[in-house]
Amino acid sequence: MSKVTIISGSPSEYTRLNGVLHGVINHLNGVAISPEIIHVRELPSEDLIKAKFDSEEIIKQNKKVEHSNLVVILTPVFKASFSGVLKTYLDLLPQNGLEGKTILPIAIGGTFGHLLMIDYALKPVLTALGATHILKGVFILDNQIKKLGNNRYELDSEARTRLVSSFNGIEKLLLGKSVSRSVL
């Protein structure tokens, strides 16, 4: 069976990005895929900041990426780019760590002006890591994610539709069959 790893690049535990993360997890679970999840903010900060390539925890997380067919990268937009915490982790992936993998970038930001971050900031870094099959990606506005309380969030219907559409064809790639079910 194919493996999926989700890399969450939010520096905060309480973030609207969790609404997107749970939406992706629910969708994948709905097609019988249980993804591995890397919360970069939970990795040892000293290992990230000091670029400790030999860190046991970094090696363990890199193995998840290495054994995956699909890598979903989630990030908030900060200063017209992806999060710094995500960059510190991507710097610790092997030089061609994304080679042969399908990559789905997903970002959230305050305005559609931040949409270009995916193409002009994130994709060049992913390409430098060997990625050649980078999907179009999904951009979701902060105001399309409603806070429900207790670190729970709900995507509005337009955001859900775009997220589900981003998975069109991926299930066939991962499962070897067509799947039309969505539980987002």
C-alpha cells in the first residue's frame, strides 16, 4: 500500500491550519489511507536551528518522508513566504529527499495576494529537494476556516471543494483504483 506523509509547518499548536490538517486526514482516512504526520513544531528546536542532520528524531521523521509516495505540505503564509519552522525542517531533508514523490502543497493566508507564495517561494525549495511531480496546490483564506473552540475548526464549503478537488487522481495513484468518496 502507498504511504502518505503530511508535514505541518505551523509554529503554533492553536492554528487554523489544524482545520485543514484534519480535513486532509479525514479525506485520506475516508479512502482507507492512514497518513504519517510530522508536526515540525514538535521536533527538537535545537536540532532544527543547529541543523543537526544526525539527530535521531530528524532521521526518524525523514524516514517517514523517504517511504512515502505522497507528501502533503501544510504551511501558513508569513511575510509572503512559507513558515520559517517549515524551512528549518526542509533544510534537514536529504538533497534529493523528495525525488520520485508526488507533492501536494497547501497554504493558508490572509489574502489571495499570498496565493503566489506556493509557486514563487515554496515550489523552488521543493524542486531543489528533487521533487518533479508537484501538484497545483491549494490556497485557503484564513476567513474560510471558522474557529469552533477547543482547537477545532471548520472549513467553509468553497475551501472544502478546492481541497477535495486537489485529491482528484491522487487516490488512483495511491490505491491503483478510482475513488470518488469524500468525507471532508
